[in-house]
Amino acid sequence: MHEINIKDLQSLNHSYHENSSSLHIIYGANKSGKTTFLKDFVVKKDYIYLSCTNTNKHIQVSNFAKIISDKFKQKYIQSYFNQFEDILILLDKQTIKEKLVVIFDDFHNLLKVNKDELNILLSYWDKKLQYKNIQIILTSSNIFDKSKHKKLLSYEKNIFFIEDIPFLNIKKKKNLSIIDKLHIYSFFGSSDYLINYYNPKEEFIKNVYKIALVPSSPFFNYGFDYLKENISDISTYNAILYAISKDNNKISQIASFINLPASYLSRYIQKLIDLMIISRVLPINDNFKNSKNGRYFINDHFLKFWYCYIFENLSFLQMKKHSIVIKQIDSSYIKNILEPTYKKYILNLIKQNPVKYLGYNPYDIAPWWDNNNSIDLVAYDEHNITFINIFWENVEVVKNSYKDLQENANNYKTSLKRNYIIISKNSYLKSMEN
């Protein structure tokens, strides 16, 4: 599983244009842009879009059957459809001349009602649907458990992970500078759902106030609502996310911050990972299964903002003492929110076009750290290794950082040819302008 990129999009389109059918799974956290991506993908394609909602099986199956029946101009008889498999049988009965894309969006909601629905779909695909002129796409905000859905192993190459696509929708906002767009991206990510509330005619902090700090705002309880979609008792999860938002990224730091044993937190941490609410990041070349060096980060930009500034200030905000919170945001937003987002965005830029930035295609690119040193990014191939530090400060402020980068890199043992890159805010802006 990996972040969705241009090659993955090409792969999805290539599968569509092939004579054979295909089945794909797109994972992505809640409000990460999955639906927006699919809307763009199905332009000029014949498709059926089925939104899997939190309702009982009878209502869900009936709604699906009606949509499919309408699509093929057939009479809809509600009593014919009682099980999810009835929907698959209905699809199989159709004559499909032009390749049909069938999207089951938020498929994880079906599994809340019946955990076997995914196995039913995969089995029916193997028996029948793979011989139709069809492309099935499932999206999910939960990572499916391969131990319970063993057939998933056959579809490994067709499983993608969509984080959020930087600036996908922010680019639509006119008359905004690159700095403004970075602020918006660090605040919202690139979710249509959130960005539509942003007013580009008003200052950033005024948007923050209206969207996040006013109790009557639909996003005032964003963190609570976000968790309640998939978790019943959210108290411990709230504490963990609050700790991470305050830069307690190691399991020991999280445990200390919320005064609970680290061993007690394991199942909660894993649940948040499975829901793609947080990610576990390891230093480059570390062993994923056995490593104790993992650091945890909140994926959703606005969720991180919410826990960092709203969760701990709910009492102030409820009593309309907004100025206290605004001062806190003003003094720490760049360090707590903007800089980490900026570094994440630079990483994505380099991954999309590594030859442009590195001069070669790396085997891997990721952060690196040990107990005493850290480097924002390390990339390598069979001959070269490149050490990169990224700064929000202007280039004049970071002139001495090149030497610091070299000294830190000396702690990374390698015989490869060493290269060093410093990326400052100025150099980033210049590259964007060009």
C-alpha cells in the first residue's frame, strides 16, 4: 500500500481502457478527498456511483437496486432485493457494452452492518463479475483486515492510499498568493468539504475565527464528530490525539503526557492507524515490524488544528473569550501547524518528480533520526545519498544550516556519494513562481 500518485492514476485509467475487468481499492482517511478524486476520474466515463451510508441493510440494498435499475432503464421491484449479493447478481445480469465504472464509496460502512460483505463481493467477483465489462472501485476510511479477508492478497497491486492531494482544490481559489494557499492547506488540507467554507476575500485569521472558533460553527465539535463516526467511547482517543497535536510523537511521550502506561495504549494507537486518523512514521531503512523508533502524526490537517487549539480551549471559546485563543494561534501556528505541513508538502513534491530535485530516482526517500540527530529527508540510489533539511525561514537565516546538516549526516553511516540540499521558504517560492 502506498500514497496515490500520478503513476497510480495512470494505472487506474489504463485498467479502465483495457479489455478485461478490474477491481480496485482506494483507502483514504475521512474527508481526505477520495470522492473528489473519483468525481474527476469518472469524467467522460460511464459510471454508477453508490454511496455506502450508515443505515440498515434493507434500506441500503434497496437504494442501490433502484440506482442500478434506473441506470439500465429496468423496472424496480423492491421485494427482489434483500441481500447485498442481490445487488451483485443484478449487475451481473446487465449487458454492458461500454466499460462501466461502479463505485462503492465508503464501503467500510457496509461492514458495520455485515462484516462478510467484502468477502461476498470478492467471491462473486471471482465467479462472475470479473468476466463483465466493468471496473469496480471500493473506497474506505478503514484499512480492511487481511486476516479476515484473505482474498485481498490477490489485489495487492490494485490497492492505493490517497492522503490528501495538495492544492487540488486550493488552486481554484483566485487572487491568493502561494503563502496564502499554504496557510489554507495547512489549516484545511485539500478537502472540498472544508475548503468551500473558506472566504478568500477575508484574512486568514478571520476565516479561522468564523470556521473554527465560534460555537455555532458546524466545525466547532469537529474532533468529537470525526471520532464518533467510527468509535463509540472516544475519551482515550481524544487524549491520544491531543497529546500528538502537542508534538508528543513517541509512544513514551504520549503515555507520559496523558499519564497512562504505554502498554495500555497499543490497541488505541492501532485503531487510530487502521482508521487512517494517524500514521506511524519510521526513520529511513528501519524495520517496520520490530522498530521502536516510530513516531505518530495526525493525518487530517484540520483535525490536528482542532486538537491543538480548540480541544484544550473549549471552556474559553464557550464563554466567548476568543482573544485568548487567537493570541495563542498567532504565536504558535507557524511552528505547530504550518512548518510541519510545509515539510510534508515538499516531501510530496520531491516524490512526484525526484529527478528534478535530486538528479536521480531514489530507491527510498523518508526522514531519518536517531537518539540525538534528525534530518528532514534522506534519499538514496545505488550510487548517491542526499540529505535534505527544509526551513520555513528565509535563506539568509539558514545559511549556517548547511554545516549543521553535514555534521548531522556524519552520524548516518554510508559509503555512498554524499549530497546536501537546504530548502528555504525563499527557494521554495522561487521554484513555484518558475
